[in-house]
Amino acid sequence: MDAAIIRAGVVGRRVFHNRGLFHMSSEPGAREVVYIVWVIEAGGHITLVDTGFSAGVAAQRGIEAHVPTAEILSRLGCHPDDIESVIVSHLHFDHFGEPNLFGRATFYIQRSEVEYFLGRGRSHPVYRFADEDSIACLPRLIKASRVNLLDGGVTNLGPVTTMHVGGHTPGSQLAIARCQTSTVVLACDAAHTYDNLTRRTPAAAFHNYDECQTAFDTIASLARGGRWYPGHDRSICDTLRPIGDAVYELAP
Ligand SMILES: [Zn+2]
């Protein structure tokens, strides 16, 4: 695996109630969460982990300080057409939005996730976490061979490896990259915040509780001797080096 340069862009912020962030919690109060896209560069290849979302979706969902993903990429010196691979951790609105923006990319999504959101999941209340317009693009993208449907386990995509963990949604997956000095695990929503893993408590909405617990074990074990980043913890920004407005770089 080539050593990767990993950058992050914060595409929005929102105050989130603790009861929504921790299953079975009656904890009062709320905390700010951030919405992140990850840009991984290795061997001349640019991979995006999760896509961000449109300004319309941000407004609809009460997300503030929205920065379009194209703008984040421009601040990082690239263009949506430079993105060759998009790893979609899962199909919730904040991780899979505006897929048409990435005209050249192949999307890597778990088959179980696509089947759920195009099929039986549509009648479940949790479907509201998906962006209907973005989900509606999937059949066309699949037909055009722009979606690589992954069948669980571990998939090596060169600079980045994906690992199916399920739990939060049927096809939730981690992205794992190797920097110069350590392994970096992007947990995405397998752990929304550091506290979710510490307390062994998933966020209120999940698909399979047992898989959420196994995912916590997997993240902790993969990150041993390396680093890991949860999906929405605002403290992530304090640990990264700012390289512009709302854009950050991980230490190598
Ligand atoms: Zn999320």
C-alpha cells in the first residue's frame, strides 16, 4: 500500500442532542457535530471517502456553515473530475449526496447497503436519513458500471482498504489508509464520536446492535498503534493541521 496523504474538509456543522447521539441515553444537553469529507492521495490517485451534500439538503436538515464539496476540493487544489474513486461509508444523506458531481469516479458501496436503500429499507422510518434524490441516481450509476458493489469483508483498493462492519446500516464500511508513519482508520458512522466507542454505545438510530458492538472492537483493534477518526466528532478538527478555511491535513 502506498503511503497516503490524507486531508479533511468540514462541509457543515450542527448542534445534535445527546439523546440522538447515544442509544438509550436520557443525557440532557447537546453538542456540536461536524460533517466531514476525506480526501486521500496516494500513488497519483485521489480517493474521496464520503461525498458531503448539497446546499439544499444542508438547509433542509438544519446544517450550518455548509461548504459545498466542490469548494472543499478547490481549496485542496483539485476538482471533482480529479476524483477517481469514491468510497461511500453508507448511504445516509451526509455521506452520499450529489453523486453526479463526480463525473469520472467509480463509487465503492456495499451491495447490502444498496439493496437495502433501493429495496426494503424504503418503507422503514430510518429511510429518512437518506437523500431521496441521491438514492434515485443509483440505478443509473449501476447501469453505467460506475458503482462497484462490494460483498462484505475486506476490499483492497490500493491506497485505501475498505472493511464491511454493518451495524449502523446494513452495509456500513470503514476506510483504512496507511500514512508514512501509521495506519489511519476512518470509522465514519461506525462511531459517530470518540465517546460512542468509549461508552460502547452506538447512536440512537442503528440497524444491528450486535454488529455495532463488533464494529467498536474492530475499530479499536485496527487503530492499535495507529490513529482513528470518528464520523462527526468536532474535536477531530483540534487534532488536525488547518491548511485553509475548513480544510485540514493529517500529520504524516
Ligand atoms: Zn453521518
